[in-house]
Amino acid sequence: MLKNAINIFISTLILTLAFTIPNSFADDKSTSTISLSGTGSVSVAPDMAIVSFGVVKEAKTARNALDANNKAMASIFKAMEDNGIEKKDLQTSGFNIQPRYFYPKRKSDGQQPPPQITGYLVSNNLTIRIRDIEKAGSILDLSVTLGINTGGNIQFTNSDTSAVLKEARTKAVKAAIEKAQTLAEAANVKLGAILNISENTNRPRPVAIAQARSLSVQEDASVPIASGENSYQVIVQMSWEISQ
């Protein structure tokens, strides 16, 4: 009786292993995939300029240098307000007080006299969003007249990029799908389920004012400005499962 029970147990165990071992190997089978990228670009005229510049004043004392700087900045703030620039579009982006040193010559006995402070530099940097892009040239000219004497980066951008980026994403995905279909047809396979999608967005970079001047001349601007077009680019990475 015991012997029969043992034989039944062994037979059952063998049958169980016979069914489970192949399934284990099937689960370990790797999935073949197609992975590639697609790029979508959309160009659009900018509707806003972002300008960064500053005022640097030097005087014998820090107090005098600061007072001179404050006076120039106050004139600039007032001029911005008069030209329709709102307070929310003005932002201080840097402030610094720095001593100026004079280094005496080394004495005949080899000793080095300590440096002497001869004056102070005070710098105040400002970033301005110009939402009426047609005013960019005249505002730059006015700012220099009022005391701006350092910096000078200008970036032409768009206040709302959601629609532009949506269009660029659509183009990028379509480009990736077309590439994948071409590869699948050439390899005589079919595309399966999408396994992964990721994106990388490239936005326009700031342009130095000195570079922008040489591009074009705007009739109503004291400082020649060429806004051109902004190109927004989206790159998508996609992966598909391959169906044989």
C-alpha cells in the first residue's frame, strides 16, 4: 500500500515538472524591439524680447559710487514705466560693490607694500521683458542714454509656446513612426505595441546685441534689431515590440 502511494507521488511529480519547465523557459524568452528617434521642428516669429544689461559707476567712496548708480537706475526705471514696461517685467539680476586697488612697486629691500584702495565700483544688472517687440530698439537706445554701460544680451522669445511645441511633438512622433515602418517592412516584420516614448526639447538661445545689430535695420528703432524667427525642436525616442 505504501509502495503504491510512493509510486503515485513520483508519477505526479514527474508530470508536474514536465509542464512547468517548458513554461519557465518560455517566460525567459527576450522580446525583439525596434528603437529609433524622430525630430520635429517648427519656426515662428517671436513676440517678446528679453534684454539683460547693467550700470557700473566708479567713485572714490562706496557711498558716492552707490549714489551715482542709484540715480542712473532710477532714471532707467522711470523711462521703462513711461514706455509701457510693467513692474512685473523688470527684475534685478545682480548687484555688486567692488573696491579698486592700487599695487605699489616692491621696495629696494624686497618688501611689498600692501595694496591701497583707490575707489569703488558699484554694478547693478537689470533684466527687462519687452512684450511689445517693436519697441526693443528704441528702449535699448534710451537705456544707453540714461546710463546703461555694461552687458547687452538679447533673447527673442515667445510668450506662449504650448501650441508650437505641440505641433513639433506631433511632427516628431510621425517622423519616428515612418522610420519604424520603413525598417519593419525592409526586415519583413510587423510593428507591435509601443514600449517606450521620451522626448527632448531644444529652445532658442540668447543672442548678443552686438550680433543682432549686423543682421538687419528696423526703421523705427534707434538700435538696429532683427528678431528673425525662433525654431523650436522636439526629439522623441520610441521603441516598438516586433511581431513576426
